[in-house]
Amino acid sequence: MFNLNHVTFEHPQWFWLFLLLPVLMLWYFWKRNQQTPEVKISSLKGFKVNQGILPKLRPLLFVLRLLALALLITAMARPRTVDVSTKTNSTQGIDIMIAIDVSASMLAQDLKPNRIEALKKVASEFVKERPNDRIGVVEYAGESYTKTPITSDKRIVLEALQSIEFSNLLEGGTAIGMGLATSVNRLKDSKAKSKVIILLTDGVNNSGFIDPKIATELAMEYDIKTYTIGIGTNGMALGPIAMDRNGRIKYGSVKVEIDEELMKEIAQKTGGKYFRATDNDKLEAIYDEINKLETTEVEEFKYYNYDEKYRPLLLLAGVLLLIEFVLKRTIFRSFV
């Protein structure tokens, strides 16, 4: 009739009535000798004894009655199946711009396999864990541009992150102010309740026509929180120093210089936080912490569709009682 693995009971307390069934069975066996009329005679000599099958089947009537009672008890317990559908609604969405330094120094190999590849992996995992937020990507070196505007389509964001690579098409240098300003420009008209920039660099501001402090003031004006990340080991790192005649990058030991004072100032003024990622594990831990700091409230709606199963039980119980009634008034009429 239905799969019991998916059945629930609205009123399971009715199952206590099953305790009556053994009592009724004991009562039946105690009274059964009184249910058949007796005729006392001194001797059976001269009578032909013919033991038929009907007297042996007489308890069938009581069995039918018990089965009907069991079905009625089960029906009163209200068996039903439930189909649950869930709908989630973000009640406090967050718009996030990820601003990534793509200057040549991001090819340094103090993070494995290099800074850019390590960042792409960690940032991609961060995006996957933000299903209810809109995210965009900005690239900057000596200038900046929007890789993808804020969008709720995570596939587009992930593809944008994976396609990031060093390109000599961008002007050389590190324009932190330009990267921050471009991110602010993409978020300033956002209607989200919370607006966040994650700004990452491995150097100092040495290019661009927008001062980082001016860009910071813009972020403050539009109430945009900025988390800043300095990426690179302490001391020296194996980084690009030149290109050979075939256009291949030559590596050598270079000093890691990050303007931490500037990054701390940007974070502090905008209500964010500054982090330093000296290896892959620390970079991953930083994005995990930002993920925990910027939580999105999600409202969940559940819709329940109940399918009542007690009606077939009532119908079957009625059929059994009808069969019992008909048998009692016909076949077993002479014996009951």
C-alpha cells in the first residue's frame, strides 16, 4: 500500500490500544466453550459422529474482527507521508569585491607553486563557500580594471579567478590606490546591507594616479569595509628579475617589500583588518577567518506536503467487518 520507511504518525498514542488485543484473545479462548450450545445425553451410541471443517474455522470470525480493530487503531494514529521542500532566502546579502595584485612580483615562488596560483586556489574555495553573496573581481598592477563585476553567478566568478595570470599588457608597477578605487567604484551604488573589499598585494604603491589614502576615504564615504592582505614571506624570495631573449622569465633572489603600514591604515580606517600571508597555509587561514567574520544571515522556509494514509486502512477494516458479518449470518449461522 505504501512504503513504511517514509510513514509518520500524527497521533502515535493510539497505539497503546494494541495492548487490548491480547486481553481480547484471552477472553475469547476463555469464553469459546460457552459460544456453542451444548446438549447433554447419557450416551452417543446410535449416533453417527461427523466432524466437519466449519467448527474448526469458526475462530476465523474472531480473527477478522481483531484485524479490523488493529486497522482502526492504526488509522486513528493518522499515518501519513510527508514531502518537504526547502527554500532559502538571504536576509542580509553581502557584496564582495576581490582586488588582486597581478604584477610580475606575484610570480614569486615563496608560496607554491607561486603567489598567483596559490591565491587563485584559496580565493576559489572562498567563493564556493559564499553561495548567498554577490562577488566580483578586480585586477591591478600599474593600472586596474574590472575582471568581472559583482554577480551572484559563482561560475562566472570562478572562471574569472582561474583565468588570472601575469600579463605584460598591463602597465608595470603596483597601483594599490587604483585597485582600491576601482573596487569602490563597483560597490558604491550597491544596495546590499554590507559591502566588502578584499585587497591583496605583495608590494608597495609605486604607480597609478590615485593615492591610496584618497581611495581609502572613498571607501569610508560609501561605508565599504576593506580587508587587506600582504602576501609574501619575510626576507628574501625567489622571484622574477628579468626576461631572456625568448620571453622567458628569469628568477633570482629578491627582497620582499610590502607597505604594511599603508595596508594596516586602509583596513583600520574602513573597519576591516590587515593580514600577512607568508605561506600557503597562512593564506588559506586568512580567507577562512574573513569567511567567518563576514557572515550572511539566511532565512530558510520549509514547505510540508502531507499525504494521509488512513483512508485505505478504514476501507480495509470495513471490508473485514462486512466479511465477518456475512459469514456469521450465512455459513456459520448454525454454529455461532
